[in-house]
Amino acid sequence: MLEPLIPAKAEHIATEDRGLLWVYMRAWSALYGVVTLESTGHCDPRLIATAALFRATVLEWLGPLNLDGERERLVRVLDEELAAGPAPTG
């Protein structure tokens, strides 16, 4: 990860902190996978309608991202955003 072959700018990240790119790639691939499954209809429609799989995936990443101390606040924000539904387009 010292010289990542991904379309992300890493020059501003100190060499000793480049491991964060690994964490980023793991978290991004997990969320992207869920969104891809949901948007292509490759999972139970009830999971899509309730956003249960997406919510569970986000919450599973709070620990690895060292955000457990913010869990209560982040759960509230996540639940509010999910209840609001998709942003209007156009």
C-alpha cells in the first residue's frame, strides 16, 4: 500500500499511515458489494426494502474504523437517513 495502484490520491498520507488504504479498500468493497447486490436485485427484496443488509454492513464496520465510541450517534444518523429514503433526482 506504499504505492497503491488504485485511483486514490495517497501522496498526502504519511508512509506509516498507508495501512489506512487497506482498511478503506475493505470497507468500500463491503459497502459496494451490498449496494450492487441490492441494485441488481440479487438479494431478498425485503432486505432491499428495509435496508437491513446495508445497515448491518455499515454497523459492522464501526469497530474496524475505530468508531465504536460514536456508535449511538452514528446509528441515529444512519437510521434517520434510511428513513428519509433516497434523495430526489433531477
